[in-house]
Amino acid sequence: MAVRLNHTIVWARDRDASAKFLTEMLGLSAPRLLGEFAVVQLGDTSLDYMDIGEDVREPGGAKDLKPQHYAFLVSELEFDAIFARIRERNLPYWADPGRRRRNEINGWDDGRGVYFDDPNGHLLEVITRPYGSGGTTVSRPHPLVMSSLSE
């Protein structure tokens, strides 16, 4: 059997709000509750949102929530719908993970990509082409592909 990612836990200050936000933004089915998790199903994989509490074995507990990055590969039509939701909500968005190109989307690999924050500060990304999938023959190669050529 091939190894596949089944699920990952996403720490949140408000698991329900975060899970609901993701399903609304990506146009997915509502999260289901499973024990202490709000589960967002993405094909065979799920993001299992869990409230971070003061008992978490990190200095300071909940106040030390460390934002993560989650990227979602979507179709061109799904991108249009998601980007429309971002704009309808007047959410800040960026073309890059460093948040330098605000109010822009990127065209890497001749696809489209955009970054935006969830209610806990996790950086969400939607892309229409996997990183590097266009190689060097596309009109807008991904910067990672180009930087690896110069090494």
C-alpha cells in the first residue's frame, strides 16, 4: 500500500470557527465533530482542528499558538470561487508566502496562487498548479525552480 497522509491536527484557539472558516472559503462540506476535533475532510485526508488549551505542554499554552501553512491544490473554477469569497469578505491576501505582494495573486507555473490568513493566523494558500509543475518551459516558472537552477 502506498503511504498517504490521512490527517493532521491543526491547533486553534477556536476550533469550530477555524474549521467553519476553511469549509466556507474552500466550498467544502461543513466540519463534523469527532470527540474533541472539528474535522474538515479533503478527499482521503482531513484537517482535524483542536482547541489548544493552557495544558498544552508548550510554554504559555494557548498564547503560544504557532501559525502553520496549509496549501490546497484546486481547479481554475474552484480558484475563481475561493478568490471571490476572499474579496467578498475583504480579507487581506498576498501573492507570496512572505506577505510582501499584498492584493496580488501569483501566476507561477502558468497557474494562479493566493495566500490568506485563517482566524488563528495560519497561512492558507490555494494554487491551481503544483510547485514546479511547469518546469522552465512555462512563461512564469516558479521562483523555486529558477533558484535551484542557479545553485
